Amino acid sequence: SLRAAGAIAVTAVISARMGASMTNKVKPKTLKKGFGAWLLLVSMVIMAKALRLLPVHSSVTHAGATAALLPLSGLGIASGLVSGLLGVGGGTVLVPVLALAFAFPQSEAQGSA
């Protein structure tokens, strides 16, 4: 959704610069551990949902058109900081959060990221 992508992009662009400026203030080992922990967490949640150990909520068609802008903007700030700090694409953060927390269909989550 253009609306969701816009809310995320505007805030992410601003916060990515802040994240990049923080990179040399954090130990590389700490950055690697944090990124690894994020990947493990997302993997475990996806696996738990696939095995029906966690509740599976249906995706909301056109979720980007109905999701509140404030949480999407907050997600943009967080993903921009992480992207700038770790040097990873925003999709590493955005796609799982949009799909798992905001109930975006996978294709819409990828398109909005």
C-alpha cells in the first residue's frame, strides 16, 4: 500500500541517518549479537505460528489502507535506526513485523517494505 509505504519511508529515511551515526559507538560484536537475536526471534515466531503453537491471525486484505499511521511511523523510525545501525535492508525488519504484527498479507508486507 502506498499509504503504509509512505508513512514508513518518510520516518525511516530520517532515522536511518541517526542509526548510521551510532554505528561507531557500538561494538561490532554487540551489533552482530543483536542482529542474530532478531533473526532467531523472528524465525521462532514464524515456526511457532506454522506449527500452530501460537495463534494464527488471518491476514487483512489491504491492511496498509486501514492500519493506523502512528504505529506505521513508529515502525519506520525503528526500522530506519536498525537499518542504519546494522547496515541491513529495511525488509529484514519490516517484512516480518508487518506480516506478523500488523496482519499484512506477505505480498503487501514485501511491497510496503
